Amino acid sequence: MDFPIETVRGKFPALDLTNKGRRRIYLDNPAGTQVPQAVADAVARCLLTTNANLGGYFETTIAAQQVVDDAHAAMADFLGAASHEEIIIGANMTTLTYHMSRTLGRGFTPGDEIIVTRMDHEGNVSPWLQLAEDLGLVLRFLPFDEKSWQVEETALSALLSDKTQLVALNYASNLTGSINRVKALTRIAKQAGALVYVDAVQFAPHGLVDVQDLGCDFLVCSAYKFFGPHMGILWGRRDVIDALQPYKCRCSSNDLPERFELGTPQIELMAGLTAAVDYFADLGAAAGEGGSRRRKIAKAFEVAIAHENPLALRLIEGLSDIEGLTIRGITDPERVSERVPTVSFTVDGIVPETIVRQMNAENIFLWSGHNYAWEIVHQLGIPAEQGVVRIGIAHYNTAAEIDETLESVHRVIAMLRQQR
Ligand SMILES: Cc1ncc(COP(=O)(O)O)c(C=O)c1O
């Protein structure tokens, strides 16, 4: 089936906005995606018709509880969880990870070890680093391979010991775009008796997550990266989270997942979260899948990937002929399935921000900097205050947008070189 790009784009009102008559090209997607009208409508509807706190006996409180339950059920389908009780919803990935790391820390003792990667966003490094400082734990850094752009199994094996309590891994990098072999890495870590905490923030917009197949213990993602509202979701394996006692109010529920969800939830955003998951299901249904919501979501990713990957290759190919430009990630077309369509690069002698500012002025939205991939820029020897230029594709982008962006990159770099 051809990807229904016009139908898809028609669902996102932001894609029609212009500035001074110029259409916006959104390539800032790894930092946050646009939302379908249905997501905004669901948030508004919740605020306007079911706005109440939880736990009462009147109509709106009962309806609000349904919104909360629906969001947990939707995310269970989205991540392939065994139960909605395994879905913990909170402010964002970083807050949830700080929360879970503090909870896990209650069971760690001085001298215990944690492994973090040099490929991760700081949201999956700093919480563990600071926990280690507080508790006298040993933190070990797992580098990524600069040829494969992935964390290698042998490198992980070399760091594991009988003291390793936890391995924090990323699924896909927000800078290089490369995807780790999380299932294989998890198997190795689990054989050594460690818990595995996976950051799927950048993978979740581009591929079907299956937590049961991965075999990890925790997996976290952020809805605003997959066309939903600003919130984070943490999946935890039931037997693991049921044995944990988080910091919480004494009188609040001990049930799952409420035990981990502190205070009043973002109920209206949960309504938007369900709509974002249903957006994927609708895309899968339009592509011919008639089964469960989970199967429709799987189908949606199948067609979205088939649309995204050629765009990524077109972008990589178009950048490759610029002299002095280095792509920091997988460029081999044969390995396109081992990356998400996020492409970062540096250009000899040019500060990334100067390229990005000029392109932003042309209504092409993208980012420069380290983007919190703090360890990656340090491992690669890229000045952290400069970082990279990052172009991040989502499935609503078009080949014409990529061509326009490439034309702009070429022109802007030539212009900046002339000015030197
Ligand atoms: C890979 C990765 N992990 C974690 C985060 C942090 O997510 P949040 O803003 O939900 O805390 C980001 C944000 O860009 C990210 O790209």
C-alpha cells in the first residue's frame, strides 16, 4: 500500500501553518512532534466535559477515572504490556526516571554497581549517576562502537559483574539515530542478574515496542515525541514493580500503578494520550489491518517505516556530497533498519548554530547543540557547547520537504563559507 501521506498530513493542523507566506517544515521531531486534531480535541473535551478529581461518586469524577483507565489500557497496547497495571504515567521521561531510580536505590547497598551507556540521553544517565553518588554505588560507563554506532554485546559483557544491579540502555539515540540490539543486550544483562532499564523515547515514534519480547524490566517513553501531549510513560514488569516501595504519601493507594503515580494525574493529557495511540490504530486500520488495537498499531508502524526510511536515505545521500560535512551515525543504506530517521552532522569550520539559525529563518525547523546527548558528544570529541546539526524526520514529512531542506543546507553552508 502507498503511504497515505496527504490523509496523514490532513490530520495535523500545524502542518498547514505558514510564516510570512512560507510553509513550515518541521524537522525538529526528535525534540517533539506535532499533534493530530484528534489529540487536541480529546484534551479539550476532557477539560470541558469531564473535569473533576478522582475517587468520588458523582458523574464527572467517574468519567475522569474512565479517562485515566483508558490511557493506561491504550499504553499497554502501545507497548505490548501484559497489563495496564504495569503502565505508570507521569510528567515526562526524566521525572519518571528520577522517581524510579530513587525507588530502586532503596534496595541498593554501597559497592553495588550500575552500568550506563555513553550513547544515552542525560535523562537515562544523570539519575543513575547522582544515585550512585548519594549511595556510594559504582557507576560504570559503557561506550558505543564508533564504527557500528551501537552498543556492542561484548562491551557490555566486559563490564558486568556479580555486583551489577542495573543496566540503563537506550533503544535509539537522539543524536546518532542508531538503534541498539536491546533484546540481545538485555539477555546478557539478565543472565548476570541485573535489572534492565530501557529508554525508548526516540524509538517509540518510529517502531513497535514489545516489552515482553525485549525481556527488560523497565521501559520509558514520552508521548510528545509520538504525536501526543507532553507527558511520560514508564512500563515496569509487574513482579518487579510490585516488590518496590516508592516514596509516596502514606495514605495514597498501594495498588498498581497508583502506588507510583504521585498526586493528581494530568487527566486531560491522558485523554490526549489515548487519542495519540488511537491515531496509530486508525492509521493501521486504514492500511487494512482489522484485528486488535495492538495489531493495528503494529501495521501503522509497518507502513510508517516504509515511508520514513526512504526519506532518511534521501537525506543522507543528499548530505553526503557536501565537502567537509560528517554525518554522525549510520550512513550505509543496507543498515537503514538499524537507525531511526534522525540524522546529525557537523561541518568543518562552521558552528552548527549558525547553520540552524539561518535555516530556521527560512521556516525549516531543526535543532543544533548536544541535545542532552552529553556523553555522545564527549565520546566523539565534539565540542559540547557546539554539538551538531540535527534533522529529525517524522512520518508526516515528505520527499519534497527533504529536497527543500537539502537545497537550504547546501546554500547556507556555501554562504557561510563565503563569509569566512
Ligand atoms: C532519548 C531521550 N531520552 C530521554 C529524553 C527526555 O525526555 P523527557 O523530556 O520526556 O524527560 C529525551 C528527550 O529528548 C530523549 O531524546
